[in-house]
Amino acid sequence: MQKPHSISYVFILLALILLTNSCKKGFETINTNPGQLTAGQINFSALFTNAQLQTSGNSDGNGYEDWRNNLIYSGCMIQHLSSTSSYWDGDKYLYSAPYNSAYWDENYPKAIADIVEVAQHTRNDSTQFNFYQITRIFKVFMFQRMTDMYGDCPYFQAGRGYIDSIVMPVYDKQQDIYNDLFTELKDAATKLDPTRPNTVGAADLLYGGDAMAWKKFAWSEMVRLAMRLTKVAPDSAAKWVQIAVQEGVMNSWSDNAVLHHEIAVSTPVVNGSGLVLTATDPNGYRMSKTFIDFLHNTGDPRLPYLATVCANPNQSADKGDTTFNRQMGQPNGYDPPRSGTHYDLIKAPGWPGDQNSYSIVNRYTFARLDAPTFFLTCAETQLLLAEAAWRGWISDDPATHYNIGVMTAMQQLKAQASAGPADSLITTWLTAHPYDPANALQQINDQYWVTGFMDENECFANWRRCGYPTLTPVNYPSNITGGTIPRRFTYPQSEASANTVNYNAAVSRLSNGDRMTSRVWWDK
């Protein structure tokens, strides 16, 4: 497999920003339709790079949407993380409109506009045939995340403000979006041709334009899409899983779609979550008791590579103590220690006497500026296939997929995140924790939850789909869900006035209005 070339993200990004800003300013001034611009006037490779970087969660160089949606909300709601800070609203199901809409606000005018622009200008260029197919495939990934987070959203008309002057796009129904995502994936993956020239090259930060790698990505993404439908359309889910398996999905950690970041502060080339966890807000959170207890109770050898205990989290040079038995999780739903409130952390069972005795994210693996971003992995794909096999949708042995899923999940830490358990420990752990047919659904998805650590929006989506892991909600005063874990993010408040008709139509289709308690189409 061809891996991404060594490139300077910073130079590409700076060139892109200057070029894009110049072009867009011109569109406004001279009313030029960018659909008429040529590839010589816009660097589409740079736009594609930018779309990948921004989709990794750090569109502004400050980790804006990663901080708000991925960590503060999803990370706490799914109980990987915990916080006593008043602004970490996800811990207690409190409401912040701008935090809810951060991902939407950052991605629609940036990454999505870029990827639509690239698709528009490569679709009829025979010299960019594979580039166009790769763009379509990555666009599917981008929109699945968006619709999973918000539900109905602009899709068919999204990102076409400069191309078609559509400034008030229709909110498409999630079911219609999903139907088209399946169609796009199948068509683009089938058409990808490894014998054609690779014109993407280093601009593709995931696979360096490798057509075969993108085929595996596409069929694996199809599995993720399909398994979202287990509650609402199981027959359709089974059909698409079968197609994906027949065509060929990821089967090794080396197939992972992983973006390797670089250390360049205040630019989107750093890992957004890593920036927040080490520099922007290193003391605002702790690891959740739910998560740490689970890893302790199962003797999971990944624990020392996921967590650490630091005497002073504000000191980024303090890597802490990663010893297995030192790790301790902070319970969700509490106020700062010695705050004197009813929910004062010192009243929590097992209070250790010092909040710094609770674990934070490991600074050798994920809490780093250059930590990897895992977009889609073999481990996730194989675990979902284990569930599909358990459901009888494919004829494979569920245990085989489960074992591959867990093994590659552990292996990828050492291979792609700098440190992880030795193969001997992985084998020993799997032997002691074999696939359990009687408890398969929970076992498989508990492992998906562990595997997806730091891809919190994805873990939140999978939990809504299957109900695992089993989480105990918090019921903090003034929460906006009645003490239940939220089911979606809310639309930007500006949409009510800027795109009123389409916004109102979408809200009318939600069971409980534009609230975090309403469910998206597949979450029935």
C-alpha cells in the first residue's frame, strides 16, 4: 500500500488560505461563478488537503470544534471523560447553543465547501478520474458524520453557495442522505482504477492517493453506514454489509485511515484534541470513572497507554505516571472539589483527597500536538462485522471478526500512536476474554467504545445505535434532558433567521423539536 508522502502541511495550508481567500473575495466583488474557474486558478489538491485537515477537528488552529463537540460534549456524554468545570456542559447535559453547533459552524463554510468545490471541478476532467472518485468517497465520510450529529441537514445543495449561488440550502432528510451516501460509495469505489495515474499524491494525507487503499476505505465506510441502520432498516443494513464484505474491507491496522499531525501551533496541522488536552484546557477535565473502571475490571493492557496521572496537568512537560494500578477515574456529574455544593466532588464515593489523583489522557499517545487522528480503522470495521455475523447477515464466524477487531485495536496504538501493549500481552488478554455468543452485542460494542477513544463523536453515534456500553446517566440540576443522555446536537441558532423556511421544515420533522432529546432518523 502506498502511504502518504512526507509533506509540509504548513506550506500547503498557507498557500491554500491565501489562494482561497483571494478567490472568494473576487467572487463577491465581480460576481464570478467559480464553476467557470479553471484548475489553473484554484489549487484543488490544496483544497482537498484542507478538507482532510479540517475534518480532523481543528479548522481554526485552536481545536474549536474538537474542544466543543468531540471532547466537552461527546467525550463526557459517552463517559470517556468527566469534568467539574462549569463550561464542560456535556458532563451534566447542560446546554450551550454555540458548543452544540460548533462542528456545523466550522465545517459547512470550510471543509464541506472545499470538498464540494473539488468534486465540481474534477468530475468531468478525465485526467483527474481517480482524484474525483477519492473526493466522492471522502465526501461521504464527511457528510455521514454531519448527519449523524444533527440529523436532517443540507446535503444535495450544501457547499454550493459560490458554485450555484445557493445560500439557503434545503435540509435533506437523513434517510435520503443515507440512501445517496450508499450509492456514492458503491459507484466511486467500483470506478476507482489503480491503473490510472495518481494525481492526488501527497495532497492526500491519509493514503497518498493509493486507489486500492481508498477502495478498502470505501467498503469499510459502507459497513459503518450500514450498521447505523440496525434499528430502522435492518434488511437494508444486511444488504450493504454483504456488498462491502464481498468487495473487500480493511483487515489490518496498516489499512487504517489515520492522519499523522505535525507540531505547528496555531495552525490546523496540529491535532485539535491534543492541543486542547495539553495546552488550551489541560486541567478542565479528567478521565471518567466509568471508562477507567471498565479497563481495570477487564484487565485491559491498553490502560497505561490511554491514561496517566499528573501531579500538575497544567505543566505540559509533566507526562505523569502511567502505571496500570495508579489510574483512577473521576465520576461524572460533580462540581469542583470544596465548592460547597450538594454535588461537591469531595462527596463522591472514593474521593482520593486530590483531584490530580484522577487520570487524564495519556500524553505519550493521544494528548500530543502531533497525536494521530483515526478517521476509520480496521478494528472498528471488524467489530461491526462481528456484530453483523452475530445477526446472521454474513456467514462468517463472529469470533474471527471479534478477535481481529480487538487485536488490531491494540496493535494500532504501538504502530500508529507511538506506544501500546506488546503482542504477547494482547494474545494473553484475548485468550482470557474470548468471544461470548451469549453476550455478544454488548461485548462487541463495549470494545468498539474502547477502540474509538478520542473519536468521541463516532462513539456517541454508535452508542445511540446499539445502547452499549451501558451508561448510568447523571441528573444534575438544570440539565436540559430530564436526566437522560442526549441523542443529537442542535442546529445553529442563526439558521432560524438566516434559513428560516428550510430550518423550520427540518425542525418540524423532529419528534421533540430542535432539542438534544430529539432522535435522528436511524435512532429509533
